[in-house]
Amino acid sequence: MKLKRITLVCVGLTGAPAVALAQSSVQIYGTANVDIESVQAKGAAAGPNFASRTRLTSNSSNIGFRGSVDLDAALKAFIQIESAVNFDAGTTAGFWASRNSGVGLQSQWGQALLGQWDSPYKFSTQRIDPTNDTGIAASTGILGGTGSITAGQGGVNFAERASFDRRVSNVVQYWTPAWNGLTGRFAYGAGDTNIGSPSTGVAESTGLKPALFAGAAIYEAGRLYATIAHEQHKDFQSLNTLLGAPASSGKDRAWKAGVQYGFLDNALTLGGVVERLQYRADDINGLGSLERKVTNSYAVGKYQAGPHSIALSYGQKGAEKLSGAGFSDLPDSKARQVSMRYGYSLSKPTQLYAVATRISNQANAFQTFGNAPITPTTLFADPARGADPAGLGIGMIYSF
């Protein structure tokens, strides 16, 4: 199906000849990505296991509206409103403008937007992932810390406060124009209601002001794609929340680099990502500062032959390095994820696919599917420490 476009023209309504004052276009677009899965998580060192179950998952399915209007020869205004579509649960989940949505200006100097949007850190390596960071086989089973989330500058639990794979609410972003294949994206996430709300941020009495800063540089030239990205969370309370400690100042930081290169006329692409996560609370229960460091990596190979595509990926979470407040390195805290995906394109916008993935956690690791955890999670206890999530899925994608 071709993209639907609606053209709106404002004309003079007086007796004089009609003169176009402004012209704008509106595009309706969307993606349906639904699969039927068998998932489980067994082998927990402590806590519950999750028996095998069958479910449908609506993997980031969406519908959206994009509009723009030329303000003059060099300046354009634009808007995007994108919402989740939950084929598995109908109207019981999802809401208006729940995905990338914003309003802004675009010119030869780049574009700026206000709204809710994927962080530059998240965006930078999405194209390296053959799932585009959706579903049970997404790279965020390992990368980003605790899975993909949409939240402001904090969150309702440890998983939301600790994640570096964020769609950021209350965000201002600037995207540079392209220069010799190089582009950049920068973001600032404002505290807004996370200030004065202990359940999602910090109490007013703490004097703390949660904020997010992120940036990414991307280089594209022919078959090469390379990126570096950084993100900082100020006063997000990730470690305080995990340990049930009172609020304190602190900064969580993430750095990553990714590269992808095409061979055989881009039929074969190989890519990889290396990531360093660092969490710091300036005080834990009066015992001083606590720092947590984790290094993650991800490698993937993708091959396309006519309508057929296949991808194999491997991700590894490093050991938990802890220092301060009476803590030491956490043993048996590594994890790894192996995933495979096969796709068959029926047409350009339509694909059938199958995925298989398994995350192997050591006794003190608790990684799970980054986009579709088996059950709702609080304090990221899904799965229990040491359990090994595994899943198989068969689905269909249709984009318009």
C-alpha cells in the first residue's frame, strides 16, 4: 500500500482571487509487527521460575501522523504523533502519542524538536540490530542495562531508572545536517514531574533535579556505518532504588561505539557494539558512595538473498564491578544471549519471519528479553536471578 498523503491548502476567502497562504502535507504511516511465541525462564538460582507459555506479542506496532508546512524558502515546521497499537490486547494498553511524538522546526542548519523521542544513545545502534530493537531477540536483552523503556528522568522501579535504552519524555533534541556523511544528535531531558514525585523521581525536599543529557555522532559512507554515543543521567536514583536506600545525588553514565560494514554488494553485513555502563550514588544509607560498572558487547551477521534474510547475533554482559559503601565485585554475574532470525519478504512492506533466542544468566545475573519480558517486572526481578529466558516466535510485519 502506498503512503497516504493529505494536502491542506489555506486560501483567501474574500472576493479577491484565491491565493495560497500556506500548504502543508500530512502522512499517515504505521507498522504491524505481531508474532505468536513460546517463552519460558527456568533454572533460577533463587526465586521463581517461569514455565513455558504461549502468547501473542505486538512488537512495537504503531500508527502515526507526520505533517509539515513550509514557512518560507528556508524554514519548515513539522509535527509527528505516533501511538502504540496493541494487536494482542486491543485498547487495554497503549495510548495517544505514546511513541516518538513531537513538534519542531527544520532548516539547512538542522532540526530541533520538543516532545517525547528516542534518545540519541538508543537511536545510534538500532540499525545494527536485525530486529531494529524489537521483540524477544532484540539486542537490548544485553545492551542498555535493563531493557527498553519509555519514561521521564527517573522511573517507577529500578529497571526504568537504570535503563539506557530510553524513549525520553519531556525532551528537547537537536539533529545536525549531514556533512560529508557525518551527522549528530543531541538531547536534554527535563525533570518536570519527576521533581516532587518520590514514586517516579525525587521528593521536593531533597533539592535534587533529575535530568538527562545525551549525544551521538554517526558516520555513513557507502557500506560503512559507524557511531559513538554517550548518555548521562543526573540524580535518577537507580542504585538507591535497587537497595531501598534514601535519595542521594548521583550520576549514571553510558558510552558505546558501534560499527557495521557491508560485503558482497551489501548482501552480507557484519556489525558490533561495545558498551560501558557506570552507575554512581553519592551516598547509600550513610555508608558513602557506591559505584557499579558493567561492560557489554554485541556482534551480529546478516545475509540477504532475494526475498530471504537470515541473521545470527551474540551478546554478552560483563561482570558486575562494585566499589564503595561496603560492597565488592559481584561473582557469577555475567550473561550471554544468542539469537537467530529468518525472514521471507512477500513484498516490500510485508515479511514473514521466525525468531529464536536464549539468554543464559549466571547465578547472580538477571537479564531478560529487552522489549517483551515474560511477566510485568518490579525491581527487575523478571526473571529471578540465574533463570535463563528462552523463546521461539513466528510472526508477520506489514508496513504502510
